[in-house]
Amino acid sequence: MDAGLIAHARLRPDAVALRLDDVMRTYAELDDRARRLARVLHKLGVCRGDRVAVLLPNGFEFFEALHACGRLGAIAVPVNVHLKADEAGWIVSDSGATAAVVDESLLSALALVRDVAQVVVGRDYEAALADVPETGEVDDAETIGDGWPTTMAYTSGTTGRPKGVAIGEDDFRRLAAGVAAGGQRWGLGPDDVHLLVGPSYHSGPCYWAQMHLAFGGEVVIMVKWDAEGALALVERFGVTNSHMVPANFQRILALPDDVRGRYDLSSLKMVVHAAAPCPVPLKRAFMDFVGTEKVWEYYGASEGGGTVISPEEWLAHPGSVGRPFPGNEFVILDDDGHALLAGEVGTVWVKPAASSFEYHNDPEKTAAQHREGFFTVGDAGYLDEDGYLYLADRKSDMVITGGVNVYPREIEECLLRNPAVVDCAVLGVPDDEWGEVLYAIVQSAPGAALDEDGVVAWVREHMADFKRPRVVELVEELPRDPNGKVRKPKLREAYLARTTEGR
């Protein structure tokens, strides 16, 4: 099967590749604009193997930039557009980017970065593309993997600065083949319409959009997440699938029944979710809403490896993230590197089918997270007797209270079974007597009569007493980042700042 942007621009030039509201980019238009941008970047000195920072919100230009890099054999470095200038600047500098494609509104993020050539969307971008001749390939550049883009993702991490997940230059074609294999695994094709609801700079949403472009599908872009807006787009454009995170499920289910029932979702064949743990009650409720057979889940990391679980399997193994993709192997090890038995919680180690990643500019972290062909990103979990993986938490999220290990995720699952709770996060905070105690941040359902005592009482009724939160905070909305994740270190820092000020 022919695959990739260049192939589809040749075979199906008038097919819609990207759609944003009432504006479209056909495959021919997207390919032409990527070619022009590649020429612009090449004239700025970008060559094969170079890195190009991409600081763009969801939009056509993000994909033009990635495919321009693909034509050059350069590596795109997507940067979180919500970062402050010092955070974004550090990623651009650490990556060694020689150029950046940046939205005019985000230029301040590059204020502290020197010696990086810039193509600014909203200022000189259209004029620069218009100056490129109508025909002709990029001078002295090779087309690698049919121009499919290669990215270096920066992991969010739980401590310290984010790290770039770098691959070797020899892996360009392997990664292109991986995109093709992924599209085939999920059965994607030119009749699919994908709704991009997450930030395109994040690995999961970006990968899913790219799989659809590789297989000739259409990608409908949401600039900013809106629960009702997503349902409206499904109906309007006949969306067949979407990649979401549990926070998207929560926001959709929080809509009034008459609003959710207003839209025809019959075109929707599959919703795939990942990136954050999904509480069992939440997933069951979302399955009831869109159709049990439509909700799939996978687990993976920018570093590689992964599991997948079908709706039928999940109903038989609720809470699991599935079994390994073909060619992958998972083991659970204790802190001394010994393999654990089924049901025993330890660190999740993965041996992917193929992987040669390293953490950019950090050989010590690279070595620490590899072991005899396996790697770990620090997740804790266990395998059941049938080989299904269950996640507990990141090891860094584990709380030791009174000398006992507690995984906050199981308390979150317990709280979310309470119909008065819409969202929650549980983490550990310092305590003079217990070492750490559990701190629960809870968002209650509209009109629910829920107070701090009620939160504690619910947990004590359903779990061992040592797992009850000793500090509870009720909030109107739980703060999540654009990827749907709760940044617990930030919540912990805010709590410590408040308690320190109060002394």
C-alpha cells in the first residue's frame, strides 16, 4: 500500500488532509506548502539530522512544519506552547535546534535563545512560502521515508528538567515503518476522519494525526478542547475516531444529558485513550455513552514499547491497560532487579520490538533506565495471571505514610466511585508524625452536598484506614495540563507554599 503525504498528494491530490472549521488543506496543498517550507528552512541552513524547534498551536502550520522537516531528514522538536520563556527556551537550547518555526504570539519563548534562525507564522511565513518556486525539490536534500516526519519528544518527567527522547539517524526508516505498522494495526484508511482534540505538540495526539495522514485519512483539528464542541464536530464531519485522555471523558460526561443527547455520534467507530490512568467507573460510564465496543486503550511512552486492550478484554480485566503489542515484552521487577510474581507490584520494565533511544544530553539517565535490553519510565504496576498489565502509579508518586507504601491511584479510584465526586487527585505531603500523609484535592458534582468529612468517611468505608486522606481540599475544578494530566509536583509545591506561609 502506498503511504505517506507525498504518495497521497500524488495519488489523491484533491482529498482533504486537514480541516479546521470551514477551511481545508488538500493533500496536494499540504504537500506543496511543506515542500516550500522545507526550501525556506534549507536556505536557513537546516540539513539532514539537524533539529528544528516547532512552537505552534494546533493548526495547519504545525503539520506543514513537521512534514517540511521530514523532507529534509531533519528532526522536529515540538515544544509545549504553554511553557514559560525560560522553560521553552531551555528545551530549544538543550535540543541543539538550529532553526525554529514559531507562532508570532509565542516569540517571547525564544527571547533567551541565541543563534536560532526563525520562521515566524503570522509575520513572514506566507511571504516566505510564496517566494519559493512552484516546482522543484529541496536543494541537496534527501527525501527520507517518503518525507514522513521524525520528532524528538521532550518527556514531561516528574522531577527536574524534561528530557529529549533521541533516536539514531539510522532509525528514520524504522520509525516511518512503525507509523505504517501502527496504521495497519488499527485498520486506518482513506475513509477515516480523525478528530484531533489534544495538543499536537504531545506525542500521542501527534502520532495519531500522523498515522491518518500516512494512510490518506482526514484530520479535523480542534484548536482548543471543548466538550460540546467535540461532539458537534463528530456529527458535522462524520468523525470515525479520536484519541483522547480520561479528562476528555470527564468533561463530556459532565455535560447535561440533553446537551450530550443533542448530537448524532453514529459515525464514531473508535475512541482510543491513553496518557493518564483512567478510573474504572469513568471508563464504564464513557463506554455506556458512546458504545461499549468503541472504547480502546493503550499504554506506551515516547521511549517506545506498549500494550493494548480491546473493549471486550477490558470488560473481562477491568482496570488493565492490556497485553504487549507483538514483539514487546514486559516484566515487573523489585528494587533489586528481581522478577516479581503475578499480582505483585513493582517497577514496569519494557523490552520493545526495536528501540535505540537515549535521553538527549543525559547519558547517566539513559544508563539508569536501561537494563539488559529493557527500559523503564518509572511506572509501578503488576501483571495478572493472564499477562495483563495493571498500573499502580509512578514510583515517584508512591506515598510512604507511617512506614506503609500507599499508591494514590487506588484512593482516586475509590473516590471516583462516589457519585458526588467528578474529579480528584491524591498525593503525599510531609507530616512530622507520619512522614507523609495523603492529601486529596476533590471536585464535587454540581449541587452535591460533599464536605471534607464526607470525603474521608467515604474512603474509610471502602478502604483500609491507613489509606484515608488526612488533608482534603474541595475545588471548583481540578487543574490539569493540556494533555489531561494532573501535575502533582505543582500541587504539592502550592500546598507547601500555603502551609509555610501560615506558620
